[in-house]
Amino acid sequence: VFSKRRYRERRNKLMAKEGQLMAIAGVPYGPGGKTTWAYAYCPTYQEPAMMYLTGINQNNVILLLDPNSKVSDEILFVDPKNRALEFWEGVRLGVGDEQSLKEVRSVTGIQDVRDIREFKDVLKERLLKRKTNTLGTFWLQGTRKGKTCSIKTDHNYDFKKKLDGWLRSWKAPTLKNIMASHFELRLPLDKYDVVNARKAQDITGDGFKVLLKNFRKFKNECQVQGFLEGQMLMNSPFGLSYPSIVASGSNATTLHYTKNDDDFFKNEMMLIDFGVRWMTMHADITRTFPVSGRFNPMQKILYEIVLKAQCAVEKKARAGVTMIALNEVCWETVNQGLEHNFKAIGGECELQYDERPHGVGHLMGEQEHDGDPFRNYLQEPMKSGWMISNEPGLYGTFRLRLNGKIYDEKIGIRIEDNLVITANGCLNLSSKIPKTVKQLEKLMAGRRGD
Ligand code: GLY
Ligand code: MN
Ligand code: MN
């Protein structure tokens, strides 16, 4: 009852906003298919827009929304029931089966469920009947350097192209992208999303704490990855948010390092970027720590520069502020820290980038990286309920002579928390995941982190 009310409400809001006929496609293929979020082992592989509007995690479904219809304003098209296929792949919802129909109705609240092979005819009939001269659909489109561009490699674009072709042949209205209104509704999390996001944080954080307590057992990045992912997956059936980055020593200067196969050595730092999903909410956490369990003096100075920048961003984050402004605070704090706390005591460094290595954050929610893939949201005042990552970093070769000792390392440091923006500030969902030097050293020494 709860879920169907929630999905129905989401679809109603979209219909009220758009007022036009809309067709939205789920992913046409199963896990392992070619979408950016469909990793082969991923238990949730549905198009996030479809997941958000219906909760149906199954390939080959299409949602038709027709706000001007008095008889049936929403129709879900699914495959016919196929028992032979179910023998291989497990139970799937399908037309021609009473039980399926009951389930679809109870999960989604959609009463009208039809065979996907009828979609084209139904669309044509509805479209030619409607007075509005557009058909809404969803694809990823934005502006990059002032030019409009689309992501052409995902299934949404394939669906759009198919619709374009049909509309031309029917001499019917043109397509309109509903991406902006969809994201406007989807990005601010509601209280249930926040509960789920917190649960994802708790499992991710617990995995990290257990990892650090056991860290002495490990010698290779893949052991760390296996243990950490095992801890998280044991506690969530919804899968990882993304494949973990487990990077020791200089590997941590590769931002999206995924080989995770090197042995590590006692004086190195390790950067891990990891997280699990709970329901459809993602955690996206990064922690960096010394594999020995103790920071050397240079590592501590550099680490605390990044941590200070992260705190400054958190302090500044609130509704109405832009993410561009967060970037300014972040990289300014890092640069100041390098000047005053590192170079001023004789430190030298070669950074691997000009000005800044990456943005301090991105939108999150139904996807690890959510919202406009072209990130034009960076210029928008943030809204209450937006979830963002806060992930300053420092990457390069650093040298320092201190108390007669010379430190010389190629290091990558990133610390990443997830924040929910509020009218007066933000909630740091990751606040229980240890990150101060003291907390990390305590945990690795086998005692409780505070
Ligand atoms: N996990 C990749 C990122 O932090 O954006
Ligand atoms: Mn991350
Ligand atoms: Mn991130």
C-alpha cells in the first residue's frame, strides 16, 4: 500500500507538471547490459527514472503516462509471461498471468498492464487523439560549452530515436524531453529516501570499521577489496554503489584506479572509494589512511589539509548556495593549507593538475552520480533535499625534511562524505564513518574509534 501510493504520487506530480502524453522506457536488457549503471553483478539494473516512477526492476518495460485520459491515465507495458525463460532466470512479471497482474498493481499502483508488443499501436492511437502537440520522453541531454548535447550511448537515446522515427511516419507531434521536470522532482530526497541513504551509510561505515580492525591481515589491494566488499554485500542485497577503488601508494593518484591488484608496503597510504546501495539510495565514501596504522608527519600534514577543506565545504553547504561556490571554498582552502602548513615549513610538491584535480562534489540519489550528466546543476542554487558528495582531494609528489628525516612520496588523498542539503545547512550522513587522524589510528590499533 505504501509503495504504490508513493509511486503513484510521483507519477501524478510529473503528469501535473508536464500535462502531455509521455512514454518512458526501462532498460531493454538484463544485468550485464550496456548502461552506465548496469554492472554485470548489479541487483538493481533498472533505468533509474523507471525505478523512481514504478519500482519495477525488470528489463523491457515501458510506462505510458496520459494525464488527459479519463479512462486510463497510466499504462505499464511488460513482456508476456514466459515460463520457459523463468526456468533460467527466475520469476518475472508478465502479462497473461493473474499473479503477475496482482503484483504489478500492488507494487506500482498501475491498474492497466498490457503486452509490450501493443505499445506502438496504443501510443499511435493516444497520440493522434491528444490535442497537445508534443510527446514527452526522457533522455539525458544538457549543454556543454554552450552547445546542446545528448548522451547517445544509453538505452534512453535508442528509445528516443525509435519514437522520433514513428512520429515522423505518423506525421505526429514532436518529442519533448522531460528530463528537467523529472530531475526537479527526483533529486530532492524525501524522508524515506533519507532513511534508506542513512542505512547505506551505516552498512558502508560498518564495513570500513571492520576492515580497519582487521587491516594487519592484508598485503594486497585485492584482499582489501574482497574483504570490504564482502562485509558490505553481506549486509545489503541491493549491491555495491559502484566497483570499489582500492589504491595504495602512488596508485591513489589515478582518480578512477580500478585494477586493485598491487601489493602494498609499510610506509604507504591507501585510498579506498567504496559504498553500498540500500533500496535505490547510494553511499559514495572515500577514506585514506596509512597502511601501517600510523601517519608519518608529512602524511598527517597533507591529510589534515584535505580534511580542513572538507570541513570548510560542509560548513558552507546549504540551500541557495551553488556547488561552484563550494568548489571555490574547497580548492582555496587546499591551496592555503599547502602554502601555510606545508610549503611554509620547507615542503615541496609537484601536483598532477593545474588549479584543481576534480570537482568537490556531484549530485547523488537514485544513482551514485545523479542528475544532469553534463553537471549544469553546478551553477544552480542547491535545493533542500539534494544529496551531494563532498570529496576534496590532493594528488602529487610531496617532499619534506622534518626533524632530520626526509619524506618523499607520491600520494593521493581524498576524503569523501555525503551530505543532504537543508534550508539552514546540511546533514552529514557520513558523520559516523571515522576520518580524523586520531580516529583512524585508534581503529587500526585495534581499539574503538571515537
Ligand atoms: N566514486 C566515484 C566518485 O566519487 O565520484
Ligand atoms: Mn567516490
Ligand atoms: Mn563521489
